[in-house]
Amino acid sequence: MASAMETLCGQAYGAKQYQQLGIHLHSSIISLILVSTALSLVWVLLGKILIFIGQDPLISLEAGKYAMWMIPGLFAYAILQSLMKFLQSQSLILPMLLGSFAALCFHIPLCWILVFKSGLRNHGAALAISMSYWLNVLILAFYVQFSSSCEKTRVPFSREVFKGIGKFFRLAIPSAVMICLEWWSFELLVLLSGLLPNPQLETSVLSICLTTISLLYTIPYGLGAALSTRVSNELGAGKPQAARAAVCVGMIITIMETTIVSTSLFALRRILGYAYSNEEEVINYVIQMVPLICISVIMDSIQGVLSGVARGCGWQHIGAYVNLGAFYLVGIPVASVLGFVLHLRGKGLWIGILTGSALQSALLCLITGLTNWQQQASNARERIFSGGLEADGLLK
């Protein structure tokens, strides 16, 4: 949901409407705290929910306990994302980098202590994540409050903040739908793997695959965030050709990045499993999955950058429709058939979701290629100065 800030703040900054950024920041924090409160209630009941839908009881109870220990981190993450999007839209990257680095240096020894020395094990990992998030929040909040770089965009709390909540939600909801529809499809694979024979092996391997692509996805996601900032700033400034040029440069960099990463991952396929497990059965299964993971990395790199374009333009609702069709009308059904009907197990589930990912990337490429950038610049100016959130005229 915080991705709405990339559109609102990025375009406002490009148009030099600096006070709007501060209002959007307060509106985002309030909105996301309300949403996190509702989500925390779901997390409290997560263990029972997983058992109810047929998951392994032992795995479900452990996951439920882990989620409860993560609840403090949920609220920290909501605030952190708002602060990061606020700074990102102004190209203030260094404070985010230093804050993340400080949190990482704090997190590694803290996680080791809480997991291995305190006896909390998995619960200690969740607590360490929560504490690290809060440290990062404090660092960035201190920077926003006292840095001269944020002087123009820092505003006092006012009634305008509450008026901005509705505007935020109108973009935040399709933003969340766009991102969650994709991410939940991968999480659904893990849930489906729990229904396969030998669920411990299947869930372990698919969780390793999911963790691997999540780790590698941070690279194209970062490129997409940079592209979102450039596109939104240029559209807000009324420079459609500069926005189009930024997209072209971003795609060239993405192709280079995904070629290097996918090739390196394939070369390391025989040792990747050892990073997660010392069980030979799991390691051998991971070796079989690596070629599919490499293709997923390529698809994720393309869509990750193009999703950044979508957020910069403000047509998240188009991305939501694309993800709905690609993953839930194609990917998940194909995965279910391959995994359960044709008995390809976890490999079949991953091939199915990969099919959806390939369709998603193709559709986003088509939409981006047909985008009318002059119209997008006009939409951005209307959104900033008239409060309009329409994205009519997306295509020529």
C-alpha cells in the first residue's frame, strides 16, 4: 500500500509542490497503522487458520507463533515503508542506505543471540526482525525531522492530513492488489505443497526457492524503485520524453543484470542447497529446481522494473488486472494441474506459477510499449493540482 507514495510524492516533487509530500507522509503513516491493526488480528489467529485449511498441524502452530512474535515488526514496517517512499521520491537515497546498513549491523548479532543463545529459536528470529525494523524507523524519522534536506517537504500535522487519507487509499488499494496478487500466488504454492505427499520435503524445497528469488528480487526491485522515482518526477515536471527515456535505460540495465544473476545462479546450482539445509534429499531436490528458479529470476527482473514504471505513472490498477489474469486465471490453475493431476509435485507447481509470471511480463511489456507518455504527463499534472486520480488515456 505504501507504493501509492511513489506516485503521489514522486509526481508532487517533480512539480515542486513540496508541501504535499509532508501531507502524504502523515496520511500514509496513519492509514498503514490502521491497516496493520487489522492485519495483526489475522496474525494472532494464523495458526488456527492454517490448520483449518488443511495444513500440517505442527507446521501451522509454529508458523502461528512466529507470526505473533512478528506483530511489533508489522507496525514498524508500516511506518518504515512510508518514510522510505517519502525519501525515495526526493532521491534521498544515502540516509536510507545508512539506516539499512546500521539496522543490518544491529540485526546480525542480535538475531544470533536471540535464536541460539536465548533459547527462543524461531521466535527469537521474529523478535530480532521486529527490533531491527524499529531501529531503522528511528534512524529515518530522526533524519526526516532534523535534516535540512527535508526542510521544504517537512510539514506540521494538520487537518489536511485526514483529507489526504482518502486520496492515499484510492491509489494504495490498487497498489496493494497489484503487488499482493503476485506475491500471494507464490505463497499459495507453499500452501499447496503442504497438501502433497511428503509435505515436509515439498514445503522445505519450495520455501528455499521462494527465499532465493525473494533475495535476488531485491536487485530488480531496487531498479524498479529508481525507475519509479525518475518516471514520476519527470511526469510531475511535465517532461514525458524524459520519462520515456528513463524507461528505456532502465530496461537495458535490467537485461544486463538478469543475465549476470541467472547465469551465476545456474553455475552455483550444486551448492545452493547447502546454504539452507544439510539434508541430501533437500539439496538434490533444490538442484533440480535451480533451472526453473533461473527462469523465474529473468521474469521477475522484467516485471519488477516494469512494475516500477506502473507505480511512477499511477496506473497500479492496470497492473492489478494483469496480475489477476496472469496468476489466478492461468498460473495457479496450471500449477494445480501439473502438481496434483500430472503428479509433478513441487516442480509442477513452480512451472505453473512460472507460466503466469511469463504472461505477466509479456503483458507489462506490451502495455509499457503502448503508453502515451504525453497523456501520462497530463494525468500527473491533473492529479497534483486538481486531485484527480484518473488514468484515462493510458494507451494510444
